[in-house]
Amino acid sequence: MTTLSIKNLGVKVGEQQILHGVNLNVSSGQVHAVMGPNGSGKSTLANVIMGKPGYQVTSGSITLDAQDLLSAPTWVRAQAGLFLAMQYPTEVPGVSLRETLELALQARGIENIDTGSRLVEEAGRIGLSTQLLDRAVNVDLSGGEKKRNETAQLAVLNPQIAVLDELDSGLDIDALRACAERIEQLTQAGLGVLCITHYHRLLDYLPADQVHILIDGHIVESGGPELAQELESDGYARFLPSDGESDGVEVAIGGLGASNQAPRPDADDPFSDPLA
Ligand code: ADP
Ligand code: MG
């Protein structure tokens, strides 16, 4: 049993305090969903867990069992068993996906795996064309293909804990279902998941044990799956400050139903705001 433990986490970007004392524990086999309006700090949380540069931790701790992660570089966190599926997966020209996974597995002392065949097997499970596996990491893949690619990597690497930052964005309904069901299978085998999403749909296939609402860098409520259902119908209104002001957080008027129709940043849109 492994536990990712986040205690009183405060994070600043530049002069702006983004996260204010976040507490969260994710153990093997559990699925924790984090939902919140755009700009509430969800990607900041995911990125700080994985050690992306550019964030200043102002308080608290992140540990994987007894291991302190905040003092460790990203590769050590990966070696310890953490995985991040990024909201906007990075293209890495000239770097082969197969070799990357091979080296990542070797770094964790896993040598007796035919990475090429495992990748083909996992791609087949989620409908990712095996022709795309010969490309450099994420290069020239569509938004949805990148998300499937992340899922295939996750399944091959078989980490202890996976953080999924809007895995569902860019996926069509069949791909969403295939990816989410594959991850659900992995949780049955012990994977712990921190799943950031805007939509209940992902959780239909990857049921959450707990749902946490993040507003303005605070977890304002935690509960069961019924919380995600409530958001789907009522939006975030109940969780927002009563004066309607929430420190710069964008709030969809009319709840999630309305925000579904609003234009959303797309991983393939060169003009989208990568921080949205
Ligand atoms: P979410 O994923 O919930 O939409 P983010 O964590 O991406 O929110 O962003 C939270 C806030 O932090 C936003 O106001 C965003 O503009 C700001 N922010 C995040 N990363 C950076 C950065 N690298 N530089 C400047 N501001 C940032
Ligand atoms: Mg985000």
C-alpha cells in the first residue's frame, strides 16, 4: 500500500498565492477527483506534485509514504512511482517514445519487459494507432491522440500513483470511455489516482471514491461521487463566496451545463491560454 500525502500545501507563482493549505491523501487503489472552476489551481497542484519548475512552495509537505517529494527532482519522483498525465502533453522532437519508456522502466529496476510489445498491447486497448508509436514523443499527434498516448504510457509504466490533469479534454466519447476504463482496471490492480476533471462523464467509467472541490486554491468541500453529480446539475454556485467574487477565478454562469457550451482551450489551438 502506497500513499501520496499532501499536507497544508501552499504554492505561489510570482507574487500570486495560488494554493492555500491544500490537504489530500491518495492511497493505492483509490480514485480521488479534484474539480473546480478554471484558474482555481488544479494544474498548479498537479504540476507541483510532479515537481515542475516555476512554482514556489510556501508551506506544507508532499510525501510518498515516508519519502519527501518536495526536495526531490522530477525524475526521482517518477522513479518513486509517480506519474503525471499533463493537461497539455509536451512534444519532444527527436526522442523515441519506446526508448523513453524503456529507460524509465530500467530506472525503476524493471528490466524484463518487452516495452515495444507492451506499448502495442496498451495502444490496442485504447484505440491508439500503433503507427503513431514510432513517432517522437507526442510529435504531430492530435489533442485526443496525445491523451491516448499518455494513457498508454501510464499503463506501460505502471506507476504507484497517477495524477491525471484533464485527461478527458480533447478525447471523443469512445476514446474517453476506453482510456477511463483502462485506468479503472489499473486501479483494481492497485493504482492510486488523483483525477482532475471538469466533467462527471469521466467518473462514470473511473468511479471516484472521493470528490474534492477546489475553489481559489482551497479545498472547500470533499464528499462522495454525489458531489460530482451536484456540480453537473448546479455548477459551483453553492461553493463560491456569497458576494460572487472569488479572487480572479473564472466562473461559468449557469453552472457546468452552460460552461459545456463555452469555448474551451484546446491542446491543438496555438492561441489557447496554456494556463487556463
Ligand atoms: P486550473 O488548472 O484550475 O485552471 P491553474 O493551476 O492552471 O488553474 O492556474 C491557477 C492560477 O495560477 C491562474 O490564475 C493562472 O493564471 C495562474 N498561474 C498558473 N501557472 C502560472 C504561471 N506559470 N505563471 C503565471 N501565472 C500562473
Ligand atoms: Mg488546468
